[in-house]
Amino acid sequence: MQVIIEFPYSMWISKNTIRFSFKEEISHPNFYAVQAFNRFLKKQLRHDLVECVASYHTVTAYVKQRIDVDLLRRQWLDTQASTVIDDRTNRLLNIPVCYDEEFALDRQRVMDYTGLSFEDMKMLHMSKSYYVYLIGFLPGFPYLGELDSKLFVPRLEKPRASVSASSVGVGGGQTGIYPVDSPGGWNIIGKTPLELFNVNGKEPFLFELGDEVQFYEITKQQYWEMKSKGV
């Protein structure tokens, strides 16, 4: 897909830190624009760059010395004639989820807030694929978007002291999975038997930025069978 990406708004936030901001939204096109600009910065500033940190709509560059933003803008615009935003994701991951009420701790809260039956909620949650737009908060925690607007539910006003690893939650316009036991305020609607984070594994994280994720339902019996096999 050939697209022209405008040079993002830039602002120095410290002597050696500059932030570049795209449209403030969580979306698939925005994600790829940010990733394209992140790659561009790493290439153009390789001698002056300490680190680049990309988020939903910003790229923050930590540099050794102040850079010429006007020159960077001209370089970016010069590349746009040949810039291709690739909509293909790295991988498609099918994630099993048990929505049994034993695991769906916020089942009633989600139903009350959305007006949906739990069956309808499950179907909506599984009806589309999501993209890993961000990994953070916890090691390997995937922020997945975009959630169907009918499932938008605010996070808990008072976060839980502990949410068990592999719990699947929704919050605002996103869905996510807790990789480890942790405090948390997402609305928990199910649990996957998969292990998201293994510090001793060859690949410690299950998810990577850009992965496409599709959920499918399993029974509680299937959950425990898969769990016992360590899938």
C-alpha cells in the first residue's frame, strides 16, 4: 500500500530528548506510520542516537546532541515518494480463551455496563482479529487493538491487588493478557492456558509488535488439558 505520511509534529522535551507526534489515536494505520518513522530515525540518526522509544502515536528520540529537525524533515519528505506501508503483520496467533465464570471475574460488570449478554460479549470479543500495538507495563504484556466499541468498558476504579497470569481483560478500546501475576485494573473476562512470559525460554515473550491475534473459545476441561501439557 503506497501512502504519503506527513512529517510528525516535533517538540524538544529536554536538552537531548525530542518527541515526534502523529495523530493521537490508536489505529492500525497509525501504528504502521509510527513504526516506519521509528525505522527512519534509527537509520538517519544512527551516529547521534542513544535510543528510540515508540508508542501508539509518538516516537521519542534520545540523542547525544541537538539535531537539525529541518534537515530531518527534508530527508523524511524525500523518502515519501518511495515509502511503502506494509499492512502484513509478522504472524497470526490463534489464542485459546476459557470464558468460564471461574475465570471471568468481571463478567457481571461488563454485562451491566454494556447491556450485552455474556454470550454476545464473548462473540464480539472473538469476532475480529487484533494487533499488538504496544508491549509494556509488564514483561510481555500485549496491548491489543482495536476492541469493538460495544465492548468499551472503563477500567476498574480500584485495581485488584493481584490478577493471575494469563488472565484476559478489556479496558477502554483495548484488550490484553496479563503475562505474570500482577496488580491490575482491567476487566477480566477469561483466561488462556498459554504462557506469555518465560524468562528461561529461548523466546521469553509470546508476542511481538505487529502480531495479529485471533481469540477462540475453549471449555474449562480443554483449558486444564492444555494447561497440563504446557502448551
